[in-house]
Amino acid sequence: MARPARTAPLVAALLLALLGSVLCGTGLGAAGVGWAEVVHHLTAGLTGGTITSDEVSAYTIVWELRFPRALLAAVVGAGLSAVGVAVQALVRNALADPFVLGISSGAAVGANAVLLFGALGGLGVWALSVSAFGSALLAMTLVYAAARTAQGLTPLRLVLTGTAMYYGFSAISTLMVFTADRGEAARSAMMWLLGSLSGAGWGSLPIAVVAVAAALVHLRLSAGRLNALAMGDETAATLGVDAGRLRRELFVVAAAVTGAVVAVSGAIGFVGLMVPHVTRMLTGADHRRVLAVAPLVGAVLLVWVDLVSRVLLAPVELPVGVVTAVIGVPCFVLLMRRRGYTFGGGA
Amino acid sequence: MRLDITGLSVEVAGTRLVHDITLRAASGRVVGLVGPNGSGKSTLLRCVYRALPPAAGAVRLDGADLHAMDARAGARLLAALPQESGTEFDFTVAEVVAMGRLPHQRGTGRPSAADTAVCARALARVGAAHLAGRGFPGLSGGEKQRVLIARALAQEPRVLVLDEPTNHLDIAQQLAVLALVRDGDAAGARPTVLTALHDLNLAARYCDELHVLSRGRIAAAGPPYDVLTPELLAEVFGVRAHRVRHPESGAVQLLFDRLPPASS
């Protein structure tokens, strides 16, 4: 099948699209703020300019709420997509996504403890992120310990263990929701489980940015090794790639990014499953190209999905996971049926 | 480059499948490994190309312990055609062959012009240049096999390990692949080859030396004519064999019959 010979133009186009998307994400919303005002406040925020006192509410909406939220959506989308690529290579399975390792449902237990029972109250606004991230790491350790054998981490055991843990953690979460007799808190917990960027602010950016950026660099540098791993463990060995060590690296990267992202955005499903496949349809299976393109596709997608989730039924916000599923499922099924798709578009 | 296997034992999931193998392949020689199914050929080779660790003994390249070597450095010296050939990932043929350059690359691994040229030559040598743009998973078994051999050649190895390289190939392709392994590149340079082969006639024709494996041990070793005796073939393979000389090349060829039940 025909494939673009060069990735650079695609990457450039996606970068432009991302810039435009973040602008739209900042400019559009339930409260009408004119474009001139949006640009004015963005400039003020970026350059440290001054604003008058009657502009404060618009400035707050643009600079304190929408802009960091659009940025966070981009970072979360990029992180989930890159991790989706990594996990699919890690378990050599097209159906894998960042959540198949059981880490997000582990994070949900930590989040619920805060949302429903006020755990870690001393940490204030940080309680939710810290608790979610901490329990994600705990879940990762459990999955790793349970899946590990003398032969190392084998794909099938990892998927089975992760899936089993997923159900276990989900059961704990459900139990927590049932036993907490606070209706509004249960709603927050549900919202978090389906993913939401409504808590985004400048404070939620640093950890997510650092985790996602570090993962992107590491994965991009490992692209050649990921190709070898995708061909099979024995092939990897003949090419000088230690499949066991690479799997451990990928597992830790995937778990850390999933934990960091889920801690600030909840469990946004489907992005990590869908974006890697959509990307492979554009670029083919070579991880050098997939890892350059997939994070940008994911970033653009999530900025728009978040925008839709907050304007569609404004002032009510929809969970992001609901919107990704509503948009994603039919698109994905159609694409798959049309291409006879396996793992990259041809075959 | 000389390949020395000394006292090598290999275990899979706690069971010792290969016992105390000692085998030498002198530089540039083609050494064949034959034996019935389950005799340990693939297990031995998997250890030689480092998919399995040795339980005892060592594999040495010009005296240097392969399993103690840095993995990438080892992969620049020794390439292999493993038996696994399936992947769900839709790599193109060119991408699969390009993976052979991985041990030679640094950083993000952007292929250099030299890398691309090496890959193109490797594909041409296996007669698969026309497949470069095709998706690998959609190829026939024989096409896949040739592409995977091209990937091993693209590694520019000094030692080449092949596990049943003629699997899935028709007879003309079998002869072509073994001839290309024997004859080396355009300059006549060829790596030392250790290959498992099912077909004893092909093994006799293309190998300088044969090692017969039976139940994880070497039952016989030497030049094909000395090794493939009717007695050994009856004992190890359970067949009755006639030895004849090829009318043109003089290579030993075998004609097989079932052993009569009474004699076993």
C-alpha cells in the first residue's frame, strides 16, 4: 500500500493543527469571550502584561482556566497515545492500551479514597493527584510482581495479570462508591473514572509535562528496539536487543506516565487504544515514524474532545471518556472494516 | 571468524534438552546440523544466537565468549534466521530488512545512505528486491523466509546461524538460498555458517561438515560422506538408506526406504 515517504510534512502539519487547536480550546467555551479579548489576555499572560480590573473575570477564564486546560488536554492526549504505542509493542497485542496493565484502575482506588472519604486531607488540592499516582505505582508493583516469571515478563501473562487486577481494583472502587453515602461525591468519583479535565489548572501541568516529555524522549530513542521487539523475542535477541530488559523499561515508563496522566485527568479511555492504530494507518508500523506522529494526533484529538465535552451540554460538563467513546468507536470500527486492518493498514 | 561451541548444555523450563555439545566451525566453513524432530537442533541454535542462555559450556567467536559480550557488539558479529517469522505488525519488507542495521546504529537510528545500500544489496541477493514496498505479513511463507534471510545478511555478520533456512521454499528456491549462503557476496566473502537442515540430501550437498544430533547429543560428526552411513541413518533416523554419488557433482545423495519392522 502507498505510504507517505516522509514524516516531516505530516509532523509539521500536525504541529500547526495542534497550535490552532489549543487556540480554539482557549477561545471557545460556554462563557462568550471575544477573540480579540482572548488574544489580548493570552498575550498579557505570556508576556506578563497588565490588565484592567473589569477584565479580571475574562482574564481568569482565558488564562487561569481554559489555556492551562487546553495545554493539559494536549499533554494527556500525547502521553496516552505514546504509552498506547509502547504497550501494544510491549505485549505484542493490537487490543492493548495503557489501561490493560491494570494501572488506571489502581489509580482510581486512590482517587476514590480522596473523593469519597477525604483521605490525605492534609495535602489540600494535591491530595487527589498524589493519592491517584501513589496507588497507580502500587498497582504497577503488584501487577509486575504477579506477572513476573523466571522467563521474565511474557506478553500473555502480563495481559492476563493486568486484566485480572483491573477487575479487582474496579471492584474495590465500586465498593467504595456504594459504601460512601454522599451522592455528590459518588458523582465526582464517577466523573473521575470516565475522565475529566475540569480540575485542570497551572498546578496540574508540571508533573504531567515532565513525565510525558521524558517518556516521549525515551520511547523515541528506543524506536529501533521497539521494532525488533515487535518482530518477536528471538528476533530481538539476534539483533542485540534484550527483550526482557526492554519489556521492563517499557512497563515502568508506561506505568509512570499512565499514573501521572491519570492523576490529573482521570481514566480517559480509548485514546491510548485508538490513536496508535489511526497513526499506523497514516505512517505504517515503523516505530520511528509512529512515535513521531502518534503523540501529536493524540494531543490534537484530546484538545477537541475536551472542548466538545464542555460546550456540548454547557453548563453541564460531560466526562471526556464518554466523548472519546462516542466519537471514537464508530470511526474506529469503520476504519477497521474498510482497510481490513491488522497492525498498520496493509496485509 | 571461527565459531567454537564447547561443552554446551541448554535447558528450557528446567529440562536439559541439549547435552555437552562440542563443535567447531572454522572460518568460512558451512557446518550443517541434522537430526530427527526433537533432537535439539533448534534449542542448540537458539542458545548460539542468544535467545537462550547456556546452562553449561560456552559459545566463542575467535575465542571471545559470545554470551559475555555486549549484546549489540555480539549482534554485529553473529546474525541468525530464527524459526519464528510471524508478526501482527504491518512492517514493509524494506523496514524488516532495515532492522538488520540496528546493531550498527546509534541514537535515534536514522538509517544512513550506507545502511540503505546494504539493505538493498541484501534484498537483491535473496532475489526479493521487487518486494521492498510490500507489507511483510501479507507475503507467502517462502517470500517471508527470503526476506528474513536478507535481514540477517543486512547485519553484515561474520557468523550466520540458520534454523531450517529452506522451510517453506520450493525446490528451486531451496537450491538458490543454499547456493547464496555457500557462494558468499560478489567479492566471494562469506560468513561462517552454522545451519540446521531437515533435508539430508541438501545438507550433504551444501555443507562442508555435518553434525548429527540425537536426543540432545552429537551422534556423529565429519564430512557428509563419512557421517551419513546406512548404519547411522538406521539408528538415528530409523530409515533404511542407500548411498549414491551425484552423477555430476559427486556429492553423496541418499535414497530412503522404511526400515522393515522386523529389524527394529
